Amino acid sequence: MRLPLFGGLGPFSRGGTIRNAVAGISLASMNIPQVIGYTRIAGTSPITGLYTVLLPLVGFAAFGSSRHLVVAADSATAAILFSSLSQMATPGTTTYMALASMVALLTAGFLLLARIFKLGFLADFLSRTVLVGFLAGVGLQVGISMLSDMLGLTAHAHNTVVQIWQVARALHGTNLPTLSLAAFVAAAILLGNRFSPRVPLPLFAVLGTITASAEFHFAANGIAIIGPVSGGLPPFSLPAVTWSETLELLPVAASCFVMIITQSAATSRVFATRYRETVDENADILGLAAANAAAAISGTFVVNGSPSQTAMADRAGARSQIAQLVFAALVLLVLLFLTRPLQYLPRCVLGAIVFTVAIGMIDIAALRNIRRESPGEFMLAAITAAAVVGIGVEQGILLAIALSLFRHVRHSYRPNTTILMPSATGIWEPAPIVPNEQTEPGFIVYRFGADLFYANYNRFIDDVHTLTDHNPTQIHWFVVDASAITDIDFSAAHAIRELLTELENHSITMVFARVSAYLRADLDRHGITDAAGAAHIFSTLHEAIDAVRAALGNQPHDLPGPAVAPPAFGKTTR
């Protein structure tokens, strides 16, 4: 397995390197408050947010291929982590952190296996529709979970619905200074994101409120602060977790793995397309594995390719992983020299920052477009979001996968089927399958819009019967436009052979047109070519129709048959 290192740093130039370094400084100013905020979602100490943008950034820059992807703490994976680990240990404790780091290590293992077996295609199995719904659900869940901090209240429930109930019952105890400060910060960030997206308002909010908190003693006046924050380099060690706990963490790591594969691939593709670059998804998977392994040994939690942080980097002018390496270098300086003031940061400000991130996860424009273009898919997105809020994040991701696969299978199970009919202008157009219709007197051209397999071959057979049974004009030829059929499984092949015999008994010959080389191999292997007759298999629709017309007109042609009825099934063509 070839391992090109630092592929996302090039191409190198003096001007480009300087621009990316400046972009890295801007990225750090915008993202440091955000990754600290993600620790509120993950249930870990604030310092672990900084650890996610230290070694993990370097790990992805070393092994990944994307020039743009920012790999760090992410709200979706943080929410998946908290929803499960909070039931195994108390958030913020040493045991909880060991479990969180083990999830990162297990996730790195899953990603490494995916790289070895080149499973980058798995990213395609979570449709954009349900991904939008899932992220909207996570946004609602995270936003609701921050309300207690923003109101100065306490909510202990893990379930979002119960959290709402607890906050509603405790509203009379709202701390007005806390609420005022949180509302001001949230409003300022939301307005700034809309009108001045390049201004690092979260950083200004953090610096301003830390200064005010230290000067005016917020903690003594009822505004809770995060308290002392340890600085320095992270502790380098493997997570101290038992074997039974590791087994219990496997489903959590698998959920994080699916989200990382899907979200990171989608994000890197978007920016690679924007700048007309190529991206090696399998190399990115290796980079993500290295980043999560680095997270595990440096005492932090799972990291992901973050769409929001990647967009921030792009707005800041980052065009290579040089910007992310500069970001990591600045985080190192903060860890070594600037963590002491963080203890004065009000919890409500951290909650407000995360609340604005949560709102950004709800893509209203995408949901509106989905509803307008495909109401059925909008329902899938809404169901996924409701499941995340009502049941849980981990269950929501599993439902999202199931719904994505269901949508694909449903399309294959109920494919579009049509009959070609002459229009008023003399051009053939697709028409619905209804009884007593023919393309031309004596024959039908029928199109089946999917591969034939065990779950949908009955649709094929039912359509054939609908078009041929009790037709007032005798049907002699049934042409199957097989352009959408690339595969036929054993069950479908057996049913088609029986159908061919049945049609033969009614003096109807089936012809296959637009047969690809792959489909022809299946027809040969399953005995359909022998059953239908090799002369009845055509690579183009034009050839098939010409042959059928010639047979019906009793004209010399390589497809034999009398003028009125075809010959006994296959006897002259084998």
C-alpha cells in the first residue's frame, strides 16, 4: 500500500505558503472558541477541545489527500459520543475520558480497515437527504441541550424531550444576568455570521467575556464559569479501558465511523469540485484514521472532517493543509502559555457559541429544496431528524443508514416501467403500462427501469401480462428495452425462463434489445439466451425493431417468423 505523505500541502509557492499561513491564523481565531464549545456537547473538559486541533490536524495533514478538509472536533460525532458514554460514566470524569479516547482508537481501527479494503465507496450509502435530516436533528438536540446553560438552570436528563420538560419546569429559576449575557453573545454571533462571516466574533466574545468575568467577578454574582483549566501538552498514553468496556464501545465507534466516512467524503468532494481538484477518498480515510489514533493517545475524543470548520477555512483563504498546520502550531502556543485565563470563561457564553453552531447545522434552505423537489424524500429527512431528537443520536444514525438503503431498494423494487407509443408527431414517447396498448400492430416495446432481481421480477412479469393478456389485437412480438438492466439474479432468471415458455404457448416471442456485454453474460450464464434464441438478442433497439417489423411483414431477415404469427418458440433460431 503506497503511502504518499503530506499530499494535501502542495502545490508549493512562496506566495501561496504565506497566504495559507495567514489563513491558518484567521482559522485559529475563529475555531478555537468553537472546538472548546464542542466539549460541552461531548461531555469532556474544555482543554480536550484544544487537543482535537493539535495532533489530529497534523495526522490528517500527513496522510490525507484533501487540501481543504479540516479534521477536528465536530458536533455530530460529539453528540453520538455523549449519547452513549453518558450512560456508562459521569461526563468529565477520568473514566469518561478514557472511554471517549477508546472510542477514538476503535474508530481509527475501523477507518484503517476501511482503507485497507478500499471501502471509500461506503460514503455513498448515506443519502444527502437523510444526512440533511440527521444533521438537523443533531442541531435541534444540541441546541436544546445548551438551553440550561444559557438560562442558568440545571438539566440532568439525556433524552432531549425530557430535557425540554426539565427546563420548562425550572423556568421560574432563570438567572437573568446569565440569560442576558448568553442572548447577547448568541445574537451577536448569528448576526455576524450573516453580515460579516470573516470576522471572528466567537473569539471576540470569548476574550471580551473572559476579561469582564475576571474584572467584575461574574462567579460571585451568580454567573457560572468553567473553572480552572489545565494547560501544557496533552498526556500521551493508551486509554485505560477494560476488555468488556471496549466491546460495549464498538457500536458507538461504528456509528462515529459511518458519520466520519460520510460527512468527511461529502465535504472534501464539495471543495475539490469547487477548485477542480482530485481527491483520493481512500487516502483521506487513512488520514482520518491517523487523526483519530492521534486523538486517542493524546487524551481527547473522536475527530471528524468538519463541514463548518472547512467552510471557515475556505472563507479565510486556506487552499492547502499548510493552514491547518499553522492552526495546530497556534493551538500549541495557547496550550503552553494561555490556558490560565480560560477559567474565567462563563458557561453561558460557551453554551451560546455552541447554540449558534447547532442552529447552523439546520440547513433550512436544503430542507426547503428537498420538500419542493421531492416531498417523499423530505418525509425521510423529517423522520430522521425526529428520531435523533426523540430517541437518540446513535439510533438516529442507524435509522439514517436504514432509510438511505430503503430508498435505494424501493427505487429498484418499484422501478419506472413504460411502453413506447407513437405520438401525434410520429415520434415514439414513453407511456404508462395499461391494458390493450401496442407500440405498433403486432408488437410492443417495453422498458424496465432497473436491474432484475428477486424482489422486482414479479413487476416485470405482471407488466408483460397486463400488456399481452386479452389484447384485442394479437401480439406476436414483445421487445424488451434492456438499457437499464445490467444484472439478473438467479431468481429473476428462473422466472423469465418460465415466462418465455408461457409466451411461446401463446405464440408470442420475446426479444431483448440494448443488451450490454455485462447483461449478455448474465443471459448466457442463466440460460436465457438459449431459451429466447440467440437471434432474439440485440445490442441496439433500432436493430430489434427493424427485425420485428421485417418478421411481421414477412420480409427476408435474420429474425425468422411468418407474417401473422411467429414460429414455434425458438425452434428455428437455436
